[in-house]
Amino acid sequence: MELSNVVSATVSSFIDYALFIVTIMIIWYVVKFFMAAPPTKEEKAAALQSQREAWGGMISEAGKKSKASRDERELKEYQKGLKNRASAVIDNLNDAFEAAADAIHALDRKNPTDAIKDVDKFEMLLKRAWRNLRPLQSYAKDVDKAKIETIRAEVDALHVVIINQVKGKIPRKVEGNWDSVVGPIRTELVKQRQSNGAIFKELRAL
């Protein structure tokens, strides 16, 4: 019985001590709550400004990411449109390159009929390429527009040379002076075919 009384007294003392400590802590927090000075106007303004800056930074960063994503999407769409519009001109110049080669081979075979036909085709394809460059130039922007303007001028110059120095100059019959007559024409065809190839590469590089 004595041991039980001792244990009971010890437990009771521990509980009383714990309640005392808890009471002291509650009183301390209540006093601290009422004694703490409220924030000043300056402190409130500073806190509000800090919050605004944090939100502003988040919004600005989100705006930058959105703009970068939009710019990237627009650039891809523009480049796709540029290539689509350039494809017709590329096909024209590629076919013109082959037509010029056919004309040269026809001259070498002394076949004026085929040579005249292939020169006409060469000239027609250059003219078509020049026309198809117009909508491409209208669509292009900045540096691309300047490049295409230069290419269009080169195609026009090439077309003029073929008109003035090749087309209509090939004899319709093979005679003894064939080589001396068609020699300069063949040389010009080779030269202008190379120019056509160079223009083709310029356009493909866009």
C-alpha cells in the first residue's frame, strides 16, 4: 500500500508540474501576442511592393516564354511557306538545266530540230521561273526578300542572254560551216547553263 501511495503521489506531482509549465507557456504567448507592435505603414507598403515585384517577375517570365514560343512557331510556319513557294521555281530551274544540256547534246549530234526545240524549252522555263519568283519575293521577309530579289534579277538577265544570243540563232539545216556557226552558240549555252545551276543552288540555300 505504501508503494502504491508513493507512485500515486509521484504521478500527481508530475501532472501538476506539466500543467504548470503549459500554463506558463500559454501566458507567455498571450502576452507576446498583445505586446507585439503592429506593422507600420512603411512595413506594410514594403511587404506589398515585394509581393507585387514577385508576381510581376513571374508574369514577366511567363510572358517572355510565351513570346519565345510564339516567335518560334511563327518562324517555322514562315520557313515552311518559303520552301513551299520556292519549290515551283526550283523545279523550273532544274528542268531548265536539263533542257540546256539536251540542247548542247543536240548541237553535238548535229540535230538542229532537237536543238531548237530544247533551246525554246530552256527559254520558256527561265521565263516561268522569273514569274514564279514574284509571289515568293512578295512573301519573303527581310534578308530573304533581298536574296530573292537578287535571284530574280539574275534569272531575268539569264533569260535576256538566251533570247538575244541563242534563241533563233541555230541554223535549221546542217551545212559545211555548221561547227563554226554553232560553236559560239554552244559556248554560250554551256556558260548560261552553269549560271542557271548557280542560281538553282542559291535558291536551294534559302
